Amino acid sequence: MPRMNQKTTLQLIVSVLLSLPGFTTAGETVPVDYLGDNQLVLEIRYCECEAIKPGGNPSELSPDFLNNSKVLKVAVSAGEHGFVASEEVSIGYRFNLATNSSEEFEFSYAGMYTTASGNSSGHGRFVFKKGQWANLFGTIHESETESLHTNVAVRLVELGDS
């Protein structure tokens, strides 16, 4: 009877294991697989465009801003602080559940947005509801021919809402 070498033996074992019901290889993971229980998503949008129409409500962002802005998302948990950055925007943040509420959060931040036309930055603290947009900071540069806007806005959402 011929002897089987190690390679043939290994191939035979793998073939048998893969044919057994209930034996599967690990599936591919996706980024949201790492989102923990009770975590929310902090959605940060930034754009060299106008976020709020003149006289508009600060929590109602313009459709142009929402369509044209870049998006940065980070998983967060109440009581947590952190830092998130891209090539253009960086924000340090802290948020907690507001007293006696499961939908309102106290949010503190400091951030900077760098564009070819300059920098804008801001810091502050406010209370907002889950899902509500907040325009954090921005600039407007007026010239005789145009107005150049930069804006950064955030909201806190459940994963399926982002």
C-alpha cells in the first residue's frame, strides 16, 4: 500500500472537515460587526458650502449641504470621550446622557476644519436630541463676487438611522 505524504494527508483532512454538516469557515466580517451593544454613531458632516439657509433653524440643514458634504462616522457610547479626524477635519468630543432623559445628550467638543481657503474652528457645549443635527462651527468669507462658506455639523444616531 502506498504511503501518503503530509500534503496529501492535510488535503484529505481539510476535505473531510469541510464536508461535515455544521463545520464552516468563519465568514467575512464587516465594519458594523465591531459596533458594541448600546453604542450610537456620531455622524460628522463637513463641506465648503452653506449648511443653514439665512434665517433657517440651526438644526435643519440644507439639502445641498447634506448632499454635498463629506461624512465621517464614529461609534460612541454615553459617558465616553474621544477624538476623530480625517485629512480635513478633527474633533475631540465628550457626551453624556442628559439628566432624566434617554433621548437627550450633553455634547462638548473642540474641532477644526481645514480647507484650501483657510481654517475654521470652534468649541462649545450644548444639549441635543438623538437624531437632531447641530451645526458646530463654520465660516463665511465675503468678496465682491462670491461668498465662501465652510461648515461642520453633527448628529447622534442609532446605526440604522445613519
